[in-house]
Amino acid sequence: MTLDIDRVRKDFPALDQGIAYFDGPGGTQVPRQVAEAIAQTMTSGVSNRGAVTASERRAEDVVTGARSAVADLLGCDAAGVVFARSMTQATYDVSRALAKEWGPGDEVVVTRLDHDGNVRPWVQAAEHVGAAVRWVGFDRETAELSPDEVRAELSGRTKVVAVTGASNVLGTRPDIPAIAQAVHEAGALLYVDGVHLTPHAAVDVTQLGADFYACSPYKFFGPHHGVVVADPTLLERINPDKLLPSTDQVPERFELGTLPYELLAGTTAAIDYIAGLTSDAADRRTRVLASLRVVEEYEDQLLERLLDGLRAIPQVTLHGHPKRRTPTVFFSVAGREDRAVYEHLATAGVNAPASSFYAIEASRWLGLGDTGAVRAGLAPYTSADDVERLLAGVAEVAR
């Protein structure tokens, strides 16, 4: 199977503007099928969830449908799918709830590879209760994160290890199963930030060994909100703060207030879109896995051209050379401010922004300070022509 890139691109109205979008790591463009699902939900008549009126049942179906879709995307139990305003909010909520059981002498482990959304919630929760924070660095040349480095920071007092499934700036994909084994041997929980991994790889939360796995639908063609999944039996043991009248059932006990039904409908549509990219199998999970494997192969081919092209420009420095990565590059141009490169590309209709993109610990660790570098990320709608336009723009600004 191969990805029909021409067919895919026709599904994204934003591409009609002639822009080459390399800012997918910050949020992908949206296919018309997702926008239509959102609009239909908002105009079809919905009420608070229930079983009496048609509009109540419609809202209930939207929620249960979205949980089922996420379960098919991630290979998890639909009863353990929690929706939130964002991945960051979900992580704050989980960290605060878990920290109720921590105290002085306990430890949490975070990495310098991670987006701050999987760093600061844990650091602040630990500080609030007097627990210690242990940091894991990564190889500055390769951008690899070694499971042995994580293991070295574990102890019998470790409560949680927070690690990224893929770096949102360097693309590094750590060996999560190996890290999970070490974490569980220490008796701790593993919280994986899958925001940047999920759009680019077939994910099975169980095989990864993640106790919690968080992601963001707007990174895989969906609307802006967040998801965190876990085994329902684990969620049963956690007691977040909530309103007295709200249900104590899992997963609803973690969802504060009325859910955004239209966004959940859009998330289901986004996952259905992914499932329909390549396969016609009856089972959605099977179709999702097949599609994402084809997407990964397509993006890897484009990535090789992008990397080769950037390496051929003498003034370009590529930051990090991980062996296993998402199609994401972080680079600087000698003699040019990163902002100037970003702005020059924008004038050519190429969106490749410059920042630390909230991976501030990684940017500082690499010596790039808080401003970071230029990031170019590929998506399933990226064409070979888009890559050539980016390379031409970088070569021009380098001269």
C-alpha cells in the first residue's frame, strides 16, 4: 500500500492557499471531513448527555463514539479515555491528583528532552509536597535519550517517570518499552507524552508499557483539545478534586464540566479519516494501524530528502541526529537570526517557524537558549514540492 498524496491533499481546504505547511508539530491542517463533523454536531441539536430526549442521546453517542475512536487509535480500553481542554491541562490534573499520595523523600523523574507540558506539572506537583525531582539529560550530539540514563535516576522512592514518546523539536523517539520496564521494576508509574508521536506512528499503549499516555487531536487533523488514557483500574485508584454533584465514575470523574461535544465529534472524524487513508478492512483499529504504517513510510522518504537537502547547504546546522525519529528537523543558519529565517520562508509561502516550542529544557540543553531554532515538521499532506520549496528558501536566506 502507498499513500495517495494527491487524494490526501484534495481533502485539506487550507492547501488551496498555496502555502507549504511545515508547522504540523504545532497543529496540523484539518480535512473537510473533520470540519463537517464539527458543524453537523453543533447544528443537529444537542443537550447535556442523557437518555430521555433525542438531543441528550445524541450527545451521549458523541462522547461514547469518541472514546471508542481514541481506543482504536491508541490500542487502549475505551473506558480509560479521559478528555481534557489540552494535554497540558490533563497532565496538570493527573500530577496534582497523584501528588496527594506523595511526600518528602519521594521522587519524580523528568527529562530534558520533553516539552514543558510533561515537565513543569510534575516539577511543581513535587515541589508542592516536598518531593524531590530528578533530571535525565540526553546526548547533545545525537539527541538520543538512553534508557540506562533513566534507570540510573530510579530508586525505591520513585513515584512517576515522565518521558516523551517523541521530541517535538528534535524528533527523537526514545525506547519507551525499555524505559517502561525499568520504571516498573522500580515500582513507579510511567507517564508518556505522546503528542508528537501519535501523528507519525502506529501506537499501542499496552506494548509501549505506558501507564498514562497523553495526546492532542489537533496534532493529527482534529480539533483543539487533549486526551489522556490509562487502564480503568488504575484510574479507579486516583481521586482528583471534583464538584460534589459530578459523577465519581471512571473516566468521567476526571472530566470537569460539560464536554465539548462538537470537538469530540471532530476527533472521531479525524481518527476515521486516518483509518480511511489506505485500508478498507472492516475493523477500524486494523485500518488505523495500516494507514499509520504507510504514513510513516511516506514521511520517512520525504524526511531523507529534507535532511539531504539541508546537509548540502554549508551554512545549515542540524541539531540532533537520532536514529529513530519522527519527520521533524531543528536547524539553524549561520549568520542569520532564526526569526529572520522564519520570516524569509514565510514570504515565500513556506510555514516553518522558529522558537523553542515549549521544549525549553531541550533548547537550553543544546545551548540554544530560550529562543531555540527553526523547526520543520512533515505531515501526510506534505508533498515533495513542498520540501523543495523549503530547501530553496533556506538556501536563499543562507546566501
